Amino acid sequence: MTVGVEEEFLLVDPVTRTVTPQGPQVAAAAAAELGHRVGTELTRYQVEGRTDPHTCLTEAAEEIRATRAALARAAIGRGLRIAATGSPILGLVTPVPLTPGPRYAESLSLFRALDDEQSACACHVHVGVADPHEAIAVSNHLRPWLPTLTALAANSPYWAGRDTGYASWRTTTWGRWPVAGPPPYFESPTHFQELVEELTTAQAVMDRGGLYWDIRPSHHLPTVEVRVADAALTPEDTVLLAAVVRALVATALTAIRGGEPAPRPAPEMLRAACWRAARDGLTGHAIDPITRQLVPQAAQIERMLHALSPALRHHGDLALVRTQWERLRAEGSGADRQRAAYRHRSSLPDVVDHVLGATSPTQAP
């Protein structure tokens, strides 16, 4: 089963540590090395790196590191650095400078101030699912685990010069969009298609590419795309996320083909669980959307990994995931590590420096 990732990064001035709007220029410079594996994003503060699909996570990890290094070199060539964080730590100016182009102009016309304040970065994981009907069913099965993935990947505690009190502030800001957050439970592929058509007709989205749900069947690839995670601080964090998401999809497919129905947590409990995961991250408590109980987040992640053990073992990822999960338990999430960097001298520039070094060794001081 193939897996690929898309990673969004912020561009930062290494002297002022503020975000800097040169995304199109850095993407153009990196394209000489990366070709189709680099792109622009909504704002000129951002740039995106992509991997090809891989069945072997070791190969995927190598490409993740190489892509980050190539983007870092392109940024350094313009006097900048790339930052793997879900939110701008310093220097955000609103309205943000949007990347030129008709699609982003249409987005601004439709969404207005939502675009003005949008500078969040995510990590999207694509898992190969060729059957579009199965892709819809996979979405249903993955919904209850979205809060757990949010906590595992939390890496956006700071926003424009202040500590938000959240582990993933990006999750909160992204949830303001009209079609974002956990997707609904789809009764059938027809239900999905009808809903997409109705949302488009109602001008709540521009097209299928504007479905910003945390899980969606890709509109241009034969994949299920899981979009819930913040941009991952390190390549190792990205690889852990990719392994877990692939195992979730594989486990869901086994259940689907065995005739097992997907759990159906109440939408209000799932939304509350996602909020709690965004606030507490790894170190606090989770709302289990199925049992409706408050449990330690680490215990909820352990429960998820236990359920995924057969799929992880099948793909040869079990040892990797256990090792990386134990590392996270010891070091903390990306959000925890950002806050640890701040505590040394109560300095947000120190946080930016830590993020830059963690993003790619190419940028190490």
C-alpha cells in the first residue's frame, strides 16, 4: 500500500525570525532540483514539498529529508530559511500576502477575511486506495481517530508573537472554514457526491479541491488524503505520522471488506474531542468520542497503536512506530519541544531557531 506526504513550510528571515513573503520565488528556485515535488500555497509566506508515493517507509523518509534539504537550499539562496511549524511564530501581518493566481483571487472573493488571516501549515498524508467507494468508507472508519492524530501531530502553540495555550492552534484557526474539520458520516458514495454538488452550488466551496475536511478522497489522485496534522517539526515526526495513517487506512479496509460497520460517534462529541486534542496535545487528556469519557491522551494513543498492530506488522512498520512513539513520549510533541525551547530564555526567537534547526540539518547553525 503506497503512502506519500505533502509538507507545508513557512519562510522565515533568519535575522529577524519573522515570516517573509517569498514563496513563489523559493518554489521556482527549488523546482530546478525537485520538479513536480515543489509548489506554492495560498499565501506567499508558504512553500510546499511533496514526495512521490512509496511502499517502503525507509525510502519515503529519505525523500522527505532530501525534499526538505532542497527547499532549505533554495530558501538559503534568497537569504531565508524554511520552518516546519503549523503556525507563524513571529511577524505575521494581516491581511496576509496571497500568492498571485486566479484560484487564490477567487478564494479571496469568496472567503474574504478568512483568507486575510490564513498562514497555517499542515502535513497531508496520501494513502493509495484505488476504489472510490472504498475511499468513502475509509473516511467513515477513520473519523473517530482524528482527535488522536491531532494530538500526536500537534506543532503550533505560538501564533504571531504569543502563546495561544493550545498545542495545535492551527486546528482551531482551520476549523473556521465552512467545509473543514471532521467530515460527516457518509451513508454511501452517492451521499458524498450529492453533498459535494450541493456545497458547490451553495458556493460554500469552489470545487472538490476546496473540501478542507480532515479526511477526503483526493480529487486528483487515487488516494485517501488525511489532512488533520500540523506541519511536522522533524522528518522523523513526519515518518511516524505517515506510518500511523497508512496503518489506519489498512485497518479500515480490512474492516470494510469483512463487513464491519464504521463507528458513528455523535458529531458534537467528535468536534469536542478534536478541540480538546488541539488544546492539550500529548500531555493532557483526550475525550474518547466513542465512550464519551475523559482519558489520558497517551493512553488513547496506546489504544490506537494496539488496534493498528496487525497492519503495522504487515507493512514492516511496527518497530519503527514503537521507537518513534517512545521518543515522542520522552521528548514531547512538536508543540512541547517549541515550548521547551522558549523556557530556556523566555525567547520566541529561540523558538524560531529551534524550529529551523529541527526542520533540516541543512539549516543547522
